[in-house]
Amino acid sequence: MALNKPKYTLMKNTGYALAGLMEIIKNESSFKLQIILFVLMNILAWFLPLAFHLQAILSLSLFIPIMAEVTNSSIERVVDLVTLEHHELAKRAKDAGATLVFLSLILTGAIWAVVLYLGFIQ
């Protein structure tokens, strides 16, 4: 049984990744909000009067919700491919994806709180 898997090439895979990114940006309002927050918070992180390594931690932590949102969008698309009808397992899968995004925001907030504490209070 052959898998529906294209032959690996760096250029093709980069193209697939960029196409996926463009599709999510185009169709997911929550992802657009995450991108706006990512840009604004990155600007803030690099303008804060902190050591470079603390700025880098703040900046890199902003990728966590972006990755969670991409994963959540993937889960939603697969569930919608399988069924558009209400199904308890489909709801649980989508809720789990939403939980991932929620937890990623809590984690990122905690990282920011600790870094800001270490950078300004200590």
C-alpha cells in the first residue's frame, strides 16, 4: 500500500510549509490575531531594557502559541474532513486543540512573568 507522501526535497517541503502558512493566515482569524500579537510582543521584547539573553527568551517564547495554533488548526481541519456533523469525539478533539492553545498562552505568560521578574526585580 503506497502512502500519499511526496518524495522529500527541501524546496518542495518548504513550498508545502509556506502554502500551509498562507492558508492558515487566510482562513483562521485566531491565527491572524496570534501573528499580530507575535509581532507586537517581539517589538516590545527587543526594546525592553534587558540583557540580550532575556530578550531572546521572551522573543522565542512567542513561537509557542503560534505552534499551538497551527496544531489546533490542523486538528480542526482533519475533524472537519472526517465529519461535519456533531459527534462527541470530534468535539473532544477540537476542545483538546483549543486547550493546547490555552495552555500555550499560560506557558508564554509564565515565561514572560519570570523573565521580567528576573530582569527588573532581582
